Amino acid sequence: MFARAAESDENILAVVEDAILYPVDCEKGEGIEVAKRYNVRGYPTFKMVDSNGKEIERWIGYEGPEKWAEYARAGLADQRTLAHKAEAYEDEPTLALAKTLANAASTEYDFKGAVAYFKKARELDPGPEAAAAYSEGILTNMFYGTRMEQFEFAEVDAEAKTIIAQPLATAEGKLGVAMMMTALAKSTGQPEKAIPYLEQAHEVAVDSDEPEVLGTWSNLAVDHALLVKKDKAAAIELKRKSMPEGWQDDPDQLNNFAWWCFENDANLAEAEDFALRGVELASSDGQRANILDTAAEICNARGNCEEAVERIKQALALDPEKEYFQQQLAKFEEAIKEKQG
């Protein structure tokens, strides 16, 4: 079993008393080769293997000891290899195989395959509580799959609406869906698609006194002000309030705020000042180069194309091998030509 970091929990250890826990740091030493051999795509990744090193179960992410133990029990209960389980599923789809293969596909970033398996699991286990859990798995895999062009936004939208309409859908769950769909709408260049989710989230949160609900709403409120109310001034103020304590002395947080301003074409003059302060406070060349890129983007957005070129050149000097910075330089130089011509 491999993971970037081991979790210590007595309940977990009790479940796998007949197995060997072997943590591997996949970013150094022998771990790099292990990651290649087992196609580790993200962290933490857990893989159960037999005595021949063949995978019998795999999953990504840590959802707490109970869920971890459930996955481990599944591997111990059926120690056939994943390849054999896939063959058995083709002959006779079962709930256990559908759940195992869904997790395995997600680990390989085969999100479309994971969704198909989760949908089969939901079909085989239709109780409301189980259906809600499978629906969450479906929506999560669709979310990541859309970013890799495995799904269209409309497919995810239809599933999200189904989840919200479920009888057991909670206020916190609805806000979680709104968070996901808002992020997806913005990342796919369709921010207006988030509006129905933001409106519903506002309806849910306005009468709630639950800390979890209000905490999630504090983040959604920024997009609600931008996209529903179309009030940039209110959105900027809400964004400030959502930032962690001491953010104006933290280079990463300064960069986050400045980038948010750039993405939303808001408060650009102050955002540029914050980015430059982040450059001054940066503790490494890589961090400094990334914040200089933000400053360059803001300069370009404000029409200062020449200054944008100078700043991205500074970033390149700090990290000359980064192809993205070279692409940025070409973009800003082209902006100068268009401005002059």
C-alpha cells in the first residue's frame, strides 16, 4: 500500500492486521520509480497489492478512517487482481465490483469510467442514503473530468440538479454543490451558468444559523455579489473579509487576492500594489517569479504592456526553464505590437 503520508489510526490498523502497510514518498528516492511503476497520479494514493505486486484495490484521497477501512476491507474480502475484477464485472456486474472499479478508475484519472461504475452502483444500491453517496462520487468525478474534456458542462449540470433535488439533500450539501458548479462554470468560461446555483445557495444560507453553512456561504457570497448582484464593489469588500488573518503580510495570499482581482477585472490598481508587495516578501525565486507573472498580467490588463514585458522578463530570469513564462513573454510582446499598430 502506497501513500505520500501515512495515517496513524488504531481503527485502520485493526482492519489490515493481515496486511503490510508500506508508506512511500513518491517524490524522492525509490519512490519516484514506484510512482512510475504504479502510475501514481495524485496524493495520497493508496494501493493494495498481492504477493506478486499485482493491484487488488486502489483509491485516491483520504476521507477519514471509516471510509479508508471500508476500502481496505473490500480489498481483503476479494483479493483478485483489478484486471480479474474487471473481467468478472463484464460477466456479472455486482455492487462490490462497481464500487471497487469506480475508485480504481478515478485513481487513474479515468473519470468517465469512474462515473459509469458509480452510476451502476447507484442502480444496484438505490436506497436514499447510499444513492446520495454515489451521487457525490459521480459529481466529483464529473467535475474533474470536465476539466480534462471527458464531460460537457451540461452533463454535470444535469447531475448536480438531480443531487439537489434528492429528499436527503442538506443545506450544507446544496452549498457544496453550488461551490463545485460555480468553480466549474468559471473555469469553463461560462460564469453565467453558476447563477442558478448561487441564487439557491443564497436562499439556503439566508435563514441558516449553522456554522458550516455560513462558512461555505462566506465564500460563495463573493461570486453571488459578482454574478447575481453584479456589484463589484460589494464583491471586493466580501473578498477582503474572506481572506485569512494576516494575509497582507503573506506573499501567497497577496498573490491570491491580486490574481482574483485580475480574473474579475476589479480593483486592478490596488491589486498591482499587492502583487508587488508579494514579490518583496517572497522567500524563494520560484515564488517571486510566480507573483511577478501576476503583476505582469495586471500591468497588461491596465494597458501597461511594456511594463508587463519587463516583469515577465524578471520572472524568466528567476526561472528560465519555465515554458509558461516564455509563452507569457510572447503574449505581452504581441500586445505591444497590437497597441502600436
